[in-house]
Amino acid sequence: RTVYLNGQYLPEEEASVSIFDRGFVMGDAVYEVTSVLGGKILEFDGHVARLNRSLAELEIVCDISREEWLEIHREMIKRNDLDEGMIYLQVSRGNAGDRDFHYPPAGTPPTVVLYTQSKPGLADDPKVQKGISVISVPDLRWHRRDIKTVQLLYASMVKMAAEKAGKQDAWFVEDGFVTEGSSNNVYIVKDGKIITRQLSNDILHGITRASLLKYAAEAQMEIVERPFTIAEAQAADEAFFTSASAFVMPVVEVDGVALGSGKPGPVSLRLREIYLDESLKAAI
Ligand code: PMP
């Protein structure tokens, strides 16, 4: 693979970052994952906007413009001959020269890394036909989940716990209510209404979520933004999650209880179709 590191396109073996980089030592970095279908970038502007918000919240200075980001993304697609897959982008606060809790002096350049992951068949995931099963786990993450940091250890732990339990993912629960999935936003469908937690610092503001809710509203579907419990999910007709890499994924079982028919529901499948159609139309 050809990767991007601080302004250069390099073979992946030649791209290296300092052991003092704060992304490595402190988890002091933010990231984005963007899907590519047919060589085109989905949700480009949404991802750049959220990246800039994450950077601003953490006071990481990175002067790359939207046009420059677009050029870098297109160059990565071209150099890696990427048709279907993802682009991973990470910006860390850079190399502090030594380990120090304090931020490095102003003017210390951030570390900017991009690489591609080829996933042929990305939009035809066989899991969609069956739906996935999830476990619930306590949400032990910090309280700024709206900032997309690379601090993904707990998300990894709960994905491993799900795998051990023979399930595919985990839903976080806090104060009795579902916050989100380990790497996705979650929804239930009851009596035709789409119910999903409202935006706050408690969840990541999913780019897929924002577009999906817009497309659902345009299709005259009813959306209710409020928290829901695991018991309510288990009594729902359907459930699904959204993320940039999985788009819309049906969820058919929560903590061992099958939802509705136990199969992917019609609303979830329709939303997946609408989302893929519309986001592909808007891809650049
Ligand atoms: N919540 C969390 C915790 C996530 O990691 C992700 C995926 N990055 C999402 C939600 C979904 O966000 P998006 O639709 O922008 O991928």
C-alpha cells in the first residue's frame, strides 16, 4: 500500500512515526473512517466537518483545507487503485520530543496519517441478510464521546467480550439507557417509528446517522430522538445500527432475546437501500 504521512506518499514499510508521538504515548489523536464505493468518497464533507470539530475541541492545530483533504483522499484512491473500501485518517498532536502531560509548544506540527483498506464487496455484506446479535455492556468510556479520539481500548474490549459470547457487537448502557454501539449509532423501530438517542456529548455524532435521519424524514418516516432501554429494544419490532463502514446493519437479537421476527426488518432493509442509493448519488 501507499500511505500518506505528513505531506508525503510512501510505501507503508517506509512510513514511521516517533516513539514520542502523543498519539502513541497519550492517545492524543483524532481520526475519521470514510467509505469508498466505485472509487468515489462517501460523506466527504461530513467527515471533514467532524474532523475539524474534533481537532478544535482538543485544540490540535492542523491547517489542511477541505480542498487539500479532498486532493489527498483522491490521490490515495488513485495510488492504491481503491474501488471499494475505506480510508483511515488520523491526526495526532505530534511529537513532543519527550513524554510530557502538557501540550507541546505552539507550532509543533501535528502527525497526519492516511491509509486505505481495500474491502471488495463492502456494500454487499452477507451479515445484512441474517442480521447481527449484540450483547449489552456498561458504558465505561469517558464523557466526551462526541470527540472522535483514537482511545478505542474499551471498544476493543467489548468487541472481544461479544465475540467470546458468540455475538457480533456490543451496545453500551449508561444510567439504564443505551448510548450507542461499540463503533456505531443504534436505533430501534416500534410501530413504524424510528427511535434513536438524541445528540449530546454522550455519543459520537455519526455522519451516517445525520444523513440517514435526513433521508428517512424525506421519505416521510417518523423519527423520535430519545434514549431507550435494553428492555424496550427487546420488545421492538426491529433494530439496526449505522456507521460509515457498515452503512445500515440490521440487529436481530439483544442479550439473547430475538426482536420481532428474529430476521432483519423491512424498515431497516429499506433504510439501508435508501442510504446506499442517496449517499452514492452524493459521493464525490
Ligand atoms: N459511535 C461510535 C462510538 C463510533 O465509533 C462510530 C464509528 N466511527 C459511530 C458511532 C458511527 O459514526 P459514523 O456514522 O460517522 O461512522
